[in-house]
Amino acid sequence: MTDPVDLTNLHEMTDNDKVLEEALFQEFFIAADETIKTLEANCVEDANEPWRSAAHALKGVAYNLGAIALGDLCKKAQDGYAAGIAEKRELLQAIQAAYTESKLFLENVHH
Amino acid sequence: MLIQIIQENTEAAFLSTLEAYDKKARHCGVLLCRFSLASVRVTDHRLLPLLKDTLSDIDGQLYFCSDGDVAVVWRGRFKEIMEAIISVVSNAFPQLLDGHAKEEIFRFYDSKVNGEDLRLLFRERLNKVTAASPQAKIETQLASRKVLAPAKEAQFSNEQLWMLHKTIPLRRFKKMPDILIVDDQAFSLKLLMGLLEDQYPCHTARTGAEAIAAYAEYAPCIALLDVELPDISGHALAALFKKYDPDSFIVMVTGNNYVSDVVAANTNKVQGFVVKPFNKQKIFSRVEAYLERRNT
């Protein structure tokens, strides 16, 4: 089973600076928590743009971190901003699950 | 010139505007276009300056909607205006406005109608589209969607312009190129800072307004601009910086690689378009491109 986050690119960009990486993980957690709350709040009718925008924001962060599966889900959410509520709820659950897995992984990276 | 940009609105307000216009003038018009095909999406940010130029002498209102749609309501004879708008948008984004959309718009509005007729036609069109089109799911939302707050205009204040004129000539005395990093995500700012700041002085901004202020203050050698910012589009910033500082070196850094973003970047003649996830090599290759340009 592959890791939920591939840190190869991040290590290269930070020159393996553990302090910087920890700070980036924290920023990722903050961004993801905030985004998931926004997605939850906008998993309703007439909220396509906030949904799209939140998904877009987390997508960039996830991809640059190396959380590709999470990034792909966010991309799907961004591109499918006009989808129905049921589909969005399903996507949101998948995003939450991917995030939980990524978070758990990152919390143990430097320990 | 009166072009009112509606900050926050709904279909009800949109329709009441039609009524109000109809009371004031015999002719009124409304253009409701879908400027999106397949996965391509044009955001309000890029259409705003185009439409504003086109509508410069029209007493009209612009509504920016989700899905890249734009609604324009104006008073006056509408066919000529509509043709002008379609021509501008078609020229700027040829791939985005298909023949069917044009035909439908003309068929729909090529007659004198009053506010009530327009309201009925608007509804009728929505119903028809909803029933017939494979895009029905998206179109249905036209009926109840909220109209989005438009982007702020990208403008330097007079003071900022004055400052920029003073700082641009100083650029050539900089020993190391300085870099302005603009991104609303703290993660991306930190990552790019971590990558660059050991070698190059960096400035950061999280909003378009902050970016404009920082650009005027430092006239940075390189600007890395995120496309989706909370207040102003990165493309609008790029256009502004290029306008007042033609020698600027701008790199768009974005999670979006939609055709419309590439088109906007090309239109603005920026020096790079880096898609997230970026890596060390992609970012440094842009810095090296700047250094190469400076040395020639």
C-alpha cells in the first residue's frame, strides 16, 4: 500500500529542513480544516462558487505537499462544482477520509 | 458612463432591474451568455475589463454569475450593443462562444420586448434549456443561482503610481533580484519563501490589494502571481503590472491549467506559467530566465 503523501518533492524543495516541513504540515492542517468546513457549509443548493473556490484552494496545497489522492479529489470537486448535492456529499466524505489519512501519516513523519 | 457593478445579488434583483429599465426607456436589453464550453471556463475577472471597455458608453449593469456566465442589462437599442459584446468576447476567447450560443441569444432578443416579456422569455428559455439540453444540470441553476461578488478592479492609486515610477528605475541597482510572491494560501507562501529566500530577497502578499501595494513599493524584479486570489484575479494583476511596468517579469503560479487561464496569461504576455504542483526546477528555471534576460 502506498503512502497517502509522497514527500519526495517537498523534501527536495525544503532541502530536508524538518522545521520548515513541520511548519508546512501545520499550514496544511489549517488549510484543510478550513476548507472542509467551507465545503460542508456549501454542500447545499446555490453555493457552487464557494464550493469550487474552497476545493481549488485545497487542491493546490495538497498537490504541492504531495497528497496527490487528496489533490485529485479536490480537483474533482472543483471541476464538478455544478454537481448535485448527493454527489457533492459523497465527494466531501472522500475528501475528509483522504485528509484524515494524510494527516495521520504526516503526524508520524518526523517522529 | 454608468456601469454599476452589483456586489451581491439574486435573480429577483436582476429581474427588477429589467423592470426598472423598461420604465425608463422604450428599449432595454439583456444578454445572458454562457461563456463556457466543455471544461473551459472564463471567470468574471477576465471578462470585466473587456466588457467595461465595450460598454463604456452604455447606461448598463453587469452581473457576474457562477459557471462563467455574464449577464449584462442596459438601456437602449440592444442589437448593436449585443453584437459588439459578442464580437469582443468572440475575438478574445474564440473557443468559448460557439455558434449555437450566438444564434440563441440573437433569436431570443432580436425583437422589441418589455420587462414583463423579458421576464417570461427568460423563464421560458430556462425551461426549454432545462428540458432539452445535455447541459441541463448546469443551466437549471441559472434560475436560482446567486450572482457573485465581482472582483475588485486592479488599479494603482495615484500615490502608488508615483511610488512605482520612483522605484522602477532603482531596479537596475539591485544586486540580487527580489521576488514578490503572491498567494492567498499560507502553505504556498511558506513553501516558496523557503525555496527562494536564502538566495533572493522576497516580499509576500496574500491578496491582490497587498500585491499592488507591495509592487508599487518594491518594483520587484520578479513577481510570482497566484491566479485565484480572494479580491483580485492574478491575471488582472499581471495586466496592471505590465501596463505600468512593461519590463516586469511575471510568472503565473496556479493550480488551474484551464485553457482560459493559459489564454489570459498569453494575452498578458507574462514570462511564465507554472502549474501546481511545482518543483524546485520549475521555479528556479524562471528565476534563471530572468537573470538571463537581465544580463543580455
